[in-house]
Amino acid sequence: MKTIYSCIAALWLCLCVQLSASDNYTADILGEGFVSRTFNMDPDYDGEVVATLVKKLPTKESDKAVLYLHGYNDYFFQEEMANKFDSAGYNFYAVDLRKYGRSILPGQRKFYVRDMSEYFAELDSAINVIKGDKNKEIILVGHSTGGLTLSLYANERKNVKEIKALILNSPFLDMNQSWFMENIAIPTVSMLGYLFPNFTIKQGLSPGYAYSLLKDHNGEWEFNTDWKLIHSPALTSGWIRAIHQGHNKVQNDMNIEIPILVMHSDKSFWGDDYTPEFSISDVVLDVNDIDKYGRKLGPNVKMVTINDGLHDLILSRKSVRENTYSEIFTFLR
């Protein structure tokens, strides 16, 4: 009997994949239950660019969907999150933006952008596909720089009636730097970025955050370290300009009308080499900045502090991420 049920399940999965493939989907690198498709975007200053939409094949019928957006030096690999939303009755989709993850083309400069609005084109493409799948409600979920991007997008796309809420996981709403850096140095580099966008600025080489995530070190997760690098790459003045302008917008000129959930760890920690504090803290952003500027995003913001959370809250240890999911689904209800 078990063999019969297994055969039926396998046939159903094959049928789903075939149907998805007919909509330009192919099997995704995550394996069973996931498919993906590529969007050919208009070329930019670096040449050809593409974006990738990942879809979890749904196990339930629903007209509600989640669209997830990764952070900087990142891509979508969080299968557990997709399964959680699927179990809760949400069709799950995720985007790998241009020059990230599945969307990196040979010889392409990773993660590079000169204006955050460049990403709106692939978000529009993803939203159109999700609407075409007959979803009537769309929840935007963003982590770190993805949270910044989706905040700017939601503020700009108020006319997309299907977008019902915004969930931000440790959003990147301010530079985590000293007063001098944030008020003098970064604005200067931002101005420089207008004339010389390819000027390179090295970052620190601490592997501590990656080691707090990777299963081979002190975490629970496996991911492609060619796509999510252990050592953060050098930045460009053009990228810093894009982020600086985005921060000015979210800090001073936002009115996102839909409900917003902003989540962050209860503490930040700074260091170069891995210590146990890396596994219970945000070691990328200042949680006080997230709290301060998250409240300015719109009139209907719920702030939630997650004790012992990592920068990516859903990659924290099991009890912490279960608390994170509980807060998410309480908010959605």
C-alpha cells in the first residue's frame, strides 16, 4: 500500500513540475518541490542582466502568496521558511535579484547596483507572475538590504492593490558606522559615486557571521559560498551612493500605507573572530537603528524584538526562529 501511495505522490509531483515547466519553469537547485524561471531584464551599464524567480510547488490551494527578497551577499536558500509559509496556506515565491545567486552571469560583477530602483523591474516581473497565478493577496518579506529594497518598492507601488503587508527581517535602514562616517565620509563617497561609480572600497575580512551560519562551523545551514561569500567583497562608490540615497528616503520621506512588521534581534555585537556572542546577536547592523527608522516607515508599524536573534532571524537556532515564525503568523492573522 505504501508503494502505491509513493507512486501516486511521485506522479503528482512530476505532473506539477511539467505544468510549471510549461510556464517557463525548470527544476530548481533546491530539488524536489521547487522550480525556478529566469527573467531577461534590460541591459544595464555592465551589460546583460537576468533575475530569477523561485517557486515552491504548493501543497494546498490558496489565493494568498508571499514574495521573499534576500539581502546583500545573499540568495534564496531557506527551504524551511518556504515550507513554513506553505504549511500556513501561503503560496511561496522568492527572487534572486540581478547579479545575485542564480542570476549571476559569467564574468559579472556580483551584487553591483547604482540605484535601488533598478531592482523594481524584476520585482514588477515577479508580482505579475504571482498575480497571473491567481493570487489575490501578496505579502512582501525582505531581509536586510532586501528589506530596504522592499520598503522603497512598497512606498513607490501603492497602486498595486494585491500587496497587503510588508514583513521586514532585520532591515538595512541605516549604515552601522560612527557619526563621522555616517555624516561626513559616506555622503562624500556618495557624491564621488556619481562621477566615479566604480571606485573600490575594501571591507573587513571577518568570517564570523558566515561561521555563525555554516553547518561546518557553528551554525545549522549549508549554502553556496560562491554566491553567499564567507568574506564580504569590496564595495564601490556607486553601490554606496545607491544605499545612501535609499537610506535618506526611508529615514525622511516614507508613507507606506499597508501594515508593516519590523523584527530585529535584542542586541548587536561587534568583533572580527567568531565568539559565542556571534550566535546570539546581530553582528551586521545596529538594532537601535532598525528600531528608530523602522518606526518611520508608515502609520501602521508593529515592532518586534527577537531575543538572541541572528542578523537573519530565520537562520537563528531553532527556538529563536520558531519564535520569529510565531510572530510572523500572529501578525498575518
